Amino acid sequence: MSEAQVEHLIGQAAVLNRLEDFLKLVPARTGHVELILEREQVAVTRFAHNRIHQNVSNRDVRLWVRASVGGSVASMACNNLDEKVVKETIEQALKIARLMPNRQHPGFASSPDESGHNTEPGSEGLTFPGQANPGPAGASFVKATAYQTPEDRAKTIAELVAPVQEAGLEGYGTYKNVLTELAVANTNGLRSYAAGTSGYLKGLIETADGKQAGYADQLSRDVTTLDPLALARTAIQKCLLNKNQIELGPGEYEAVLEPNTVADLVRFMVIHGCGAQQLQDGRSFMTGRFGEKVTGANINIWEDPASPYAMPFPLDYEGQYARAVPLVSNGKAAGVVYDRVTASRVPGHVSTGQATTPWNITSDIVPIPQHIVMGGGTDKPVEELVKNVKRGLVITRLHYTHCPDPRRVVATGTTRDGTFLVENGEIVAAVKNMRLTQSVLELLDTVEEFGQSKTCQDWWTANGMAITNYNLPALRVGRCAFTGNTTF
Amino acid sequence: MAEQEPIERKLNEELLLSALEAARQAGADYAEVRGLAEIQNDVRVKNGEINKMMTREDNGWGLNVRIGAGWGFASSAELTGQSVKEIAAQAVQLAKASGRVQPKNQAASYGQPSRATGEYRSPVQIDPFKVPPREQLEMLFSAEANLRRFGRVKVSESHLQAFRSFKFFANTEGAHQRQFITETGGGLSAIAVEGPYSYQRTYGRGGNYGQAGYEYILDLQLEDEALRVGEEAHELVAADPVPAGPTMVVIGSNLAALMVHESCGHPTELDRVLGSENAFAGGSFLEPQMRGSFRYGSPAVNLTADATIPGALGTFGWDDEGTPAKRTPLVENGIFTGYLSSRDTAAAIGLESGGAARASSWSRVPIVRMTNVSLEPGEGSLDSLIGEVENGLYLETPSSWSLDDKRMNFHFSAEICREIKNGKLGKLYKGASFMERTPIFWGNALKVAGPEEWKVWGFLSCAKGEPLQSAHVAHGASPVLVRELTVQREGK
């Protein structure tokens, strides 16, 4: 997009002034109103068989009006900022809120500073292994990412595809640029604004017959850090190694889990256990267990919205500053994240700033960690971790994981794009894909070594179905349970 | 001239048509424009409180253009003379950029032209957007309270939703189509907790949905169903774990519908077969050379993609490339015979489009999607299937599902499981799951129950494509008798 178009899209003053004008449309003495405005520009270029087959761009604006009358809240949303439409939307939200029984909603914040930190009974003294993100907060908006053009994306993909073609292989993948701005303003005086960018590049490399595959991806707020050539080299190398796969039977194996795999497993702790709603519903693995051991003592996991390595973003969808929250501290259940509604149910608790988008119409709105960091990362590449495996597997990534038992955080999913057998510290064969089914908590009780960390997303988030980003190390685990295999 | 419906006024058709000309002038060989105006209601009651009361309007349009072998799609919520020029220029810029990364002699085929014109309207008896919120809430509160009548139920939820859309489509080949679709539905969820265990029982997992008015929601009888769902949740959490091992099973209609979706619908999507989804949703084990000869299932297994089923979520007049709704056999007497396809994917293997190109929003490009992919009914009642089982299990409603990237190996968990002993349903079990390979599972399908047991299930969130597209699809299914399935016990 052109610079003029970006200027059109971005601007704290312009957006907040617009919301200020909209708040003047709220009829006097009718109730409180909160406006959440999200503008988004998404450009996705996809390639298959070494050619771009899909190239799309869209820009949208969403305005969510939440009207509070006597403790009841009704919502209306639109994607049109004409004053007449917004006025009708506000009036309709107020009208519906007046019709509703008292819901005891805590009301709207008056400042982004009202979020903070909580201590759960039993988790006193449990905190981070040091300080979460001791350095300055990472930048959520990077101009170079915002200014990517269709030609830039095509050039990036051409760079990725060139060595693939040279190797006689087939490349598939995606280059996605996202530019967002989020603003929240309400009749209590709250004014919040933040902008974000992201660049995501992934490459799946296959042989022409589709029987060998290798994969790599890169994620950053700043597209200048993406390296399509390095990505291609990694995926090509993996594809070429992934030949003559042998079939292995179910059982427990030592394993080296690359960070993408770790993300797909930790994801289920995050969505089923690390939010206050799950805790209050009695469904979290932390329910009744704060301060107790839930994983190995070498596991530390926390939510860190400021970490430069976990796709930082300073705000949530209630306009609150997003705070760091310890989740698992030295293996013990330490805390969960809150939004204003869930915090209001616990005396003395406040939002931790992890309210999620209200735009999702098909599911419950619950607070969820969105910037997960696991401690312990080292400078050891995967090859180093492999050297300490007697007999086990290297897992590149998982596909379509699910959670048959949320309380025990049991994950199941098949491996893909590079599964390898290790014997006595060396890769000795490629392996047909296998189904991993195991409690993530039990898996994290067997971590023996940490490798290099990576900024990444789980399969669901990377593909737009979830919202959590991660900075996770590769792990060498002592016991990884596989319950079956597939034919390729 | 007939008076316009309120939703029609959200789209200026003249401006949309002008985008085709703007694209042509900017250099497009082909262009199609699609405007979409949508309004959605979502009402949820949870644990005795209103959890969500939300209405959302979402209007916009998109322009898909081809220049040579390069495609570009741009879209915007704004529809003005200025935005038409900008979006046309963007779409052309994107198509030209696509052209930079193409193999030499890349074919530019887009299959058979779409020139159909007309209008499609889904049936509505009671306008769901005119039902007073208080009436909707009263029904949901009553249903939700019924879930909580059972002591171990700790989290209870009832919900209903309504969707209305007006879609305008035109292309440079002469197609000109207008479609008005109203969808409604709702559901229930009860989570029972005891000690370290928690189990969820639902009505149809996410509920059930169809193309209809509020009468569909009333027909769901959520208040009565809540008594069953709440009681089963209450019993489930205290039930014995399922005995593991190979056994004969009967798969209930709702679980069978999701199994059809995951293990037949997705692998028959031709874009997956041709590689377009390799890096995200995955490929398929059903390769083109297998069509007409590969045994996908037993002779009892017949699967179709049918976008003409009255009242189903995957029904329409034309798909989002302008191709008329069709019925396409996918598996006939157990043999794999057909694909879900779009214009370009069908052309790639010498076929005509199956009319299954769909876009989930104005901001998304059409891709191959399921319509109504169904397991055709056989004969007999559910009771007659159960009556054929001496020792076995009855499994109903999915609670989790996971498949490999070619849809060969799958793992499903069932919300509820009952013993079958001497042809009768017996005690309740918890924690049943199973893993199998697709052709082996369907190859073991001995019988499919008859039309009297056939039920269409509407799913709201079939995910595919980048950026993500969450599609509304439906699946008709009757219960299935399976010769042998190894049931596993989730380690509770």
C-alpha cells in the first residue's frame, strides 16, 4: 500500500477524535457507553507449486458499542463510521440494555491504568524467575511492515521459491502482513489507543510426488527481520532429510520438540486453564491447585505482553494496559489472566488486561493469555539437543491438535513435515507421521533440556483461529506418548 | 418496482457494477464483484445471567480480477465512487504482482463461464429480527434454568443466533445474481463437575442451525431438551470410564455428521487435492487417479454434496463464482467418485465446476468449500441398528476431533457413550474416544439407518483458507452401525 494509504489508516489523534465525536451522540442521562474501534488492513499472498495462486487485501473498520444501563450491558457492532449509522447503533444498544434484567456488570473503566496484578490464594510468593521482560517494552508497530506492497510480497516469495525450484522441489506457503489499530473510549473518560503490525512467512517444501515434506516459518512485528532465503534453506534441508520414512509403532519415546510443536501443546494449557473464566467455571487445571506442582520444577510460563519476543501489544479490548502474569512458576500453578468481568467476581482482584476481541459472535468472550513466554531457553540448536537422545523422535510440528480432556490438558494431534528417529544422538531415519496423545502437564514433567527460543504461533493462531503468540524454546523431553500413526 | 428490504439498501448495486468496468479499464482480463450485507444476532444466557446480547452489522464488497494467470482480490467496507476506483486499482496491482511469480506457460483457465442471472430467497416464516429481545431471553433463561436442575451441573448455557444476508454478484461474463438468506439456530451446554472431573454435555455440540426463521429455534424445543442435556451431564461426570477395546458400535447422527465433515467433506475438496491448502489445512489422500475405483467405504456408504437441500445451511442459488447449486455424488456404494470443486480446480482435472466455491465474507475470496455434504440414508431405525448389537457401544455427539493433514488418520472423542447389551441400550460411560484410518472406518460401516432417522446438522464454523474463512455448512446423517472400532478410554 502507499504511504498515503497508511496515513489514512493510522493515527492516534484522528481515531480518538472520531470516538470523542461519537461519544457526543450518546443521549444525556441514558446510560454509559463504551466504544471499541478496530481498524485492520490484511494482505495475504499465498503460493502453491512455486506460483502465487492467491493474492488478497482487505481493509475494514469495526465499531463495537457497549451500552451499560443499571448494570446491564448490551452490544451492537457495525463496520460503518457514518455518523447517522453510529448514532443509530448507540441508541439501539442503549434501548436493548434498558430491556435487560440487571446483569451486575462491573461497568467501564475510567483509565487504562485500572488493570494490575493479582495474587491467588496459595500462589503467594510465586512470581517470575526474575523479571518478565526486564528491558523496554517491545514495539508493536513497525513502519516497514505497514508499508509492504504487493510487489514487496511477491519479491519475498520469489526469493523463497528460487532455491526451491533450483532444488527441483515444490514450494507452498503464505506471506501475510497485518496492520491494526485499536482504540477504546467511553463515557467514564477512558481513552486508549495502540497500533500493531505483523509479518508472517511460512514455507512448506515438498518433493514433486508429495512424499517428502519440510517446513519452516518466521513471525515478527518487523518484516525487515524476516529472511526468506534462510527459511527456504531450513525447509529444503528438512524436506530432503525426510525420505524413505519408516513406520514406528505407538509407545513412549524420548523426543526433541521444536518450538512450533511446543506451542501446539502449551496452547491447551493457555485456552483451557490460564484464563479466569475457566478457573471460575471449575474447568482449569489450576482449579484448587494454586501453589501446587502441576509440571516439572524447571517449567516457568508467563504472560508477557511487553516482551519484544512474543509479539508485544500494550492494550486489551477493554482499553486496559496489558500486564505480565505468572502462570506456572517453577512448576507450580501461579495465576491466571483476568478481564474486568471475571475480576469483578473476586474481591480485591483487578483486570490484568487480557480481555479479548468482542467481534467473535460464535463463542464466549473470555480473557486469554496472548503473549506466552516459557523460560529456560538456551543457545543450543535442535542439533545439540538431539545429541543427548538415546532413542527418540524429533518433531517439527503438529497438525490439527485438539484437547479431548481439558481438565488434564490432554492434547492429541499428528506430526507433519519432518518427523525423525534418533538413535544414540544421531538422526537415523525419517518416520511416517504419528499421533501424539498425552497430557501436556505430564509431558512438561519430563523436560530434560531447553534449546533455542523462537517467536511463533500455534497452528490455530497462525491460521487465524486463535490469538496467542509465543516465545518458546525447543524442548528435549524424556517421555512423549504416541498412540498411533498414519500412512505417510 | 418492488420496495427494497432494509438490508438491500446497504449495497449500492450500480456502484458495484461500476467496479467491473473500472477493473476492465485498469487492465483486467476477467472480473467478478460481490457485495455482501449481513446482520447477526447473538443472545447467550450463562449461569443465570445474560452472557451476551449482541447485534452486529457487517457490510462490504470485494473485487476479484484475473490478468493472465495472476489473480488479485481487494475488498473494502467502503462503497463510494472513490473506493471503487481504489479497490479496482488495488485488485489489478495484486493480480500483476501475482503474475511475477508464475511458471512459464502457466495456464490461465477459469473453466466454464458463469452467466446465470436471477434471485434466490431462503424460506422464513417468523422474522427472527422482529422477535422481541425479552421473548428470546425468557426462553433462554427457562432453558438454562432447566440445565441447572441437576446437582452436578456447575456451568450452564443456552444460546440462540440469527443471521441475515443479502448478496449481490456480477461478473464480466454477464452473471448477475441476488441472494437473500436467513439462518437461525441455537444450542445448550451443561458442564458437570465432581472432584477432579468435569464433563460437558451439549445439544448438538454447537447447537443446530438451518436456513429458516425463528420457527426453527422454536422447533428446537430448547427448554425440553435442556432437561435431557442437564441430566445426562449430571450422570456423565459420575459414570464409569468406558471399557477400552475393539467392539461393535453404533455412531449417533450428530457424531456421524461431524465424521462426514472431517473425513469425507474435507478430503474431497479439490483445492486441497491440488495443493492450494497444503501449507495450512493440508492436502488429501483422495488423489484424482483414485476417482471411480478407490474403495472409500462399504457398499452401505453413499455420500453427496448437495447445495439444494431445502433449509440447510449449505444451500444457495449460486455459489460465489456464479455457478448454480448442484448435487454431486462423492462416494457411491462405497466407491470414491467425485469432488467438491470450483471453476478453476474443476478445469484443472477436466471437469465442470461442482458449484462449491464459497467466500465466508465480503472480505474473502471464494475457495472450495463444503455445501451440504451428507451420508445418504439406508434403511431401518436407530433401534433396529442397536438391536443388531449383542455387545457394543453407542457413541453420540463429538467432544474433540483431530485429523492428519491428508485426512487419513483421525481421532474423535464422544460426549456420551452407552453400553449396548443384547440389542438394548444400557449404562452410561464417560471418556470414550477412538482413532482409525478413514477408509477402514467407513469400510466397516455395516448399515446406515433410514430416512426417518436422517437429520441435517448445521455447523457454523468450518475453518479453511488464509485469511481464515469460517463457513456455514450442513451435513445430513443417520446413525451408522460399525462392525468393529477400537474404543479408547481417555485417561480419566
